[in-house]
Amino acid sequence: MEGSAKTSNTSGSVKHYSIFYKFFSLLSVVRGYNILIIVIAQYLASIFIFSPNKKIKEVLFNTDLFFVVLASICVIAAGYIINNFYDAEKDKINRPVKAKIDSIVNQKTKLNIYFFLNFLGFVFGFMVSWRAALFFAIYIFLIWFYSHKLKKYPLTGLLSATVISILPFFVIFVYYRNFSKVIFVHALFVFVVLLIRELIKQLENLKGDMLLNYKTVPIQYGESFTKKLITFLVVLAFVPMYLLYEYPEIGYMKYYFYGTGIVLLLFTVILWMNSTKKNYLLLHNIMKLVIIIGVFSLALIDTSVLIKRLL
């Protein structure tokens, strides 16, 4: 009896940890931390850029916006799953530890969750309007087409990955129908930064991409050309930053752009120092930090009337 109780407890404990590991694995696959940042960015952009004249609680408790964000969460999470599905072999080479964690959940389960999340995303979009549902249906197709086909080619892979990354903000932009110049300039800056990040990721994943015959920019045109292209994009990023300095609407966010300018210059110096995976990983993390700080610095745009809008 005693031995049997021990076995029962042990098996219950294993089952408990098994569920925990599967949940953690799935969170790794869908990159929960990235989705959290995107949700925060969508809400902050809605409050400080797209609807600057509305009270904050009006934005936060807007039902349609809530469903747009929910739809974005589902579709983006599904996108990470299908990307993980197609990249399973490549990730074993480029990210062996993450690949091992991701493999705890089997491929069939991942695909079932992928279809379910896409269905939910479409339904949440439809609860806002048929246009929102159409947007998310197109978004779902684009993510699948990128993962299945486009990412294997140099320029189409690079551009489509960047466009897919910026689309969650575009849906908010369309929802509010705010077409001011400052928003277009800000979108250009974000687009250039995302392009730089994608190119760094391609340099970082060079070994796995080469073994699996992916035609990325570094493989097709060489590391030296890719570094020159990144340097050109860094210079290009200063154009929207300079233009944004001219807009008083950005408030204290101008200090973020001052800091980013210095970081991008240091980034370029580090880029040309050596060509190791470790160096590219460092640069990738720097770009991630630039993006994350950029998201939270959106709250600096409207500091002068922040208290008034809270009331």
C-alpha cells in the first residue's frame, strides 16, 4: 500500500511537471514576451499617437480596440507557431537550446493550436467589422506564405518579414484613421529599424540558413555587402529622426531619438569589429532594446496633458 501511494504521488508529480513544461515550451514557441511588447505598443500608440484628444480610460476600455488587440495576439502567436514549424531543422543548428525547449510540444499539437488561434483571430476581427476580419484573414495568409515560401529568398524574405512585423501597428493606424504626417514619419523610422534587425538576424543565423539552402541577403550577396547595407540603413534612420525633431507633438520622446542616434553609431562600430555569431547576437539584442525602449518612450509624447487625460 505504501509503495503504491509513492508510485501514485510520483506519477502525479511527473504529470504536473509535464504540463508545466509543455506550457513553458508553447510560451517559448509563440514568444510570449514579444507579444506582450506588441500589445503594450498597440495601446500606447493608441493613447499617445492615434487618439491624442481622447481620455485615456476611453481608449483603454474601448471594446473594439480590445478585440483588435485580441485578434492581433491570436494571429501573431499563430504566426510564430507556423514559423517555428517550418524552421524546426534550422533552429536545431542556430538555436539548439531553444529548439530543444520548443520540441517538448509535438508538431501535431502545434498545428492544431495554430489553426485554432487563427480561427479565434478571425472571429475577434469580425466582432469589430468585416473589414477588420478581412485584414486579419490577409494577415494570416501573408504570415503563412512568408514562412512557407518568401523567407527563403533574399529581398522578398527581408521586406516581407519587416512588413509582417509592422502590420500590427498598421491595423491600429487604420482603425483610428489618423493620417497625420508625424505618424507616417514615425512609421518610416520603425520600418528602417525593423529592417536593420532582420538583417542582423540573418547574419546571426547564417550557418543554419546556409546548410538548409535558404537564400538570405548574407548568403546571396555576402557578409560584407550585408554590413554595408545595414550601415546605409543606419544613416537612413537619421532622416526620420531628424524630421521628428521638428514636430513639437513628440514631446519628451525627442530624448529617446537623441539616445537612439548615439546607440546606432556605436552599433555600426561594433558591426564592423568582427563577424562572429556572438557579435551578431549582441547587435541583435541592442536592436531589441532600441525597439523595446522606443515602445515605452511613446508615453513621453503627451506628458504635459497626461494628468488631464487620466481624469
